[in-house]
Amino acid sequence: MVNKEKLIGLTYLILFSCAGFIYSTKVIDYVGIQWYYLSYLNLALLGYIIFKRINKQSKVNPPPFFSNPINLLYFIFFIICLASTITSINYSVSIVAISKIVISLTSLFIINELEVFQKVSLKHLAALISFYLLIEVGFSLRGYYSVIEVTDFKFSMAETYLKGIASNKNVTSSSIAFKLPFLYILFYSYKNKFLRFLLILICCIAYFNLILLSSRAIILSVTLCILFYIFGSIISFYRSKENFKIYIKQIGIYLLPIILAISYAYSVIEDQDIKIENRVSTVNIKDVSATTRLRYYEKGINYFLENPIFGCGIGNWQLISIKMDSDKIQSYIVPYVAHNDFIELLTEIGILGALSYLLFVLSPLYFLIKIFFNSSEHKIRNTALILTLPFIIYFVDSNLNFPQYRTIMQVGLIMYLMIVYSFYKKQKIKF
């Protein structure tokens, strides 16, 4: 029977993890109301935690908040962001940006207080994330099937019809790719052949969805994931005494859905623009998207070099960039984001703040590397390899887009970091 503490923790986990699915027909961009939703959710849970502490109802003391280095890094990031308001160009813009950081920090506190991820197995967490993945893929592909009922699908239709829950095809593709590795975690958690077949089928459909969306950032990150997984599996083989056939099978299982998805997509879609090789060939220095990003990067780095310690204030890149890019602005389209989270933070809060956030994002690598090289179990090493794949997706996305602004990605990141840390803590006992 589930006790009260665990039930509240599970309820918070579900309500927190579905924040990216909150929407309203009254707004164009759902991000604002999603952050509002999280703020009210956190207030309710903070009230419960305070009440519990005052009445001393908890029988078990949670671990100290700063015993988790991930929490410590994010708190340092928050303090530096707070200090950056001294040099803010627009104080109100900084307050809005800091309020989102406070919400994320509060979420980390509540997760630590309720010990949510210590009480839920990796298999069940993977099932929850896979369930959300299925919803996202369903919403995105719904547009595809509505199109092919009346005409042939073309790549240009993806932005309008396949944007899914995130209301943006690039964000949708990033979110799907980020969650996809958890299907593999689920696959290895069960022995039932029918369930395994079903999970591989869902993988195929998800990869097919990514091909339809044809985000070049995702093509890059998935390619890196493939190379990493193959290379990691080879290293794992040389560190073990297991039969090489086990690793061939392991790599085959990972590649099978990708190969099947590509084969199916190429057989049913006539539009050549959607083919991976053609999408990759469009990447060049004259490409509008590439040149725009490079221009933003250059402006951002130049501003940082002039202001390496104190930037323009958290959230204020959107203002300073208008002045810096004024000679290139067309049709009132302004550079709202730098399309690189780390460069943007360099301009806003300087080197120390950007470094603290970078370490926060990089932190799962430390834990996963320790698990991989310290564990003697093949299953554990394979799980560590698979758990590294969401990091690759997020890190590439952070360098080409702006996931820190998207609730669905930030909630996913926090969940992912806590999953990795919880997995590390459980394996550390065996080291």
C-alpha cells in the first residue's frame, strides 16, 4: 500500500512533469501560462511542506538540499542572476527572468524535500516519460495524417501541421528526441516479447515523426547519439569478459528503429527535401538560418568580451541585441534570443554565471561516467550509455536553440538530472 508521503511525491511528480502540456486557446505562446501553472503548483507544495515541518509530521528527514551538487550549482546560478540585476538595463525584464529561475529552484527544493526520485524506480520513471512521448508524437502525427488524406505531404507543411503540443516544430522535435532514449530503458526493463515489440514499434514511429519534422539540429544530435552509443558499447565490450555478440545485439536493437523509420519514410514520402542527406546538404554559410545564428553568436561574444564579469543583466539580451543588430533588422523582426543558451548567459550575467549554468547542465556526465567505469554489470553500463543520450540531445539544442526558455524542455531537464543523480546514488552503494 502506498503511504501518504509517497503518494504526495508521486502526485507532485506527475503534475510537475506535465507542465509542458498546459495550454490555452487565448494565447499564441503557451510558455507564460506554463510557468504560472508551475508557480501555483509549487506554492501549494511549499505550503504542505511548511505545514508538515511546523507540525513535525514527517518521520524521515530529507537529505540536506546542498548535499546534491546539482542543487548547489543551480543555487549558485540563481545568486549570480540575482546579483546581475544591479547592472540590468531593464529591471522589470530581469524580474521576469529571475521568477522563472526561482520556480525551477523551488521545484528542485520540493523534489529534494519529498525525495520523489528516490521513491520511484527508473523503470516507472521511464514509463512516465515514454507516456508523455507517446502523447507528443500522437499530437504531431495527427497533422501528418490529416494532410495525406487530401494531398501528398511536403517538408514545407511540417511547421504548420506537425508542430504538435509545443506549437513549434523545432521544440517538438527536440522534446521527442530528448524523451526517446527512455523507450530503450523501458525495453531493457521488460522480458515480455510482445511488450518489447510494441516499444520498438513506438520507437520507429517516433523516429519517423522526427524525419517528418526534419530539424537539422536533431539530425545532428541523433547522429552524435548513434556514434556515441556504438563507441560506448565497444569500450564496454573491451572492459568486460562478455561475448561480443551481446554488444552487436545491443547496437542492433538501438539502430533497428532508426533504420526502419528511415526506410519507411523514404518509401512513402516523395518530397526530396525531407530526405536526411538533402537536409544536411542545405547547411552552409550562406543558409539564412545559419548566417542569422552566426551573426547572433558573433554579436553576443563581442558584447561578452567587452563585459566579461558584469553583463547586461539576466533576461536583458533581448533588449541589448536590438541595438547591436539594428543594422540587420528587417520587417520588425528582432533577435529575441541568441539561439545559444550559453552565449546568451555570457552576455547577461558574465563568465561566472554562465559557467555555473554550464556545469549544472554538464553535471549528469560526471555521474554517468563514474557509473560506466565503476560498474562491472553489463546492464548498468548499458543503462548509463542510454541515459547519456538525452544529455547529447539537450546540449546540442542548447548550442543551437534556446531550451532554457521552453517549459517543456526545462521541466524535462530537471527530471532528467534528478533521474541520473538518483540512479548514481543507488549504484554508488555497489561501487
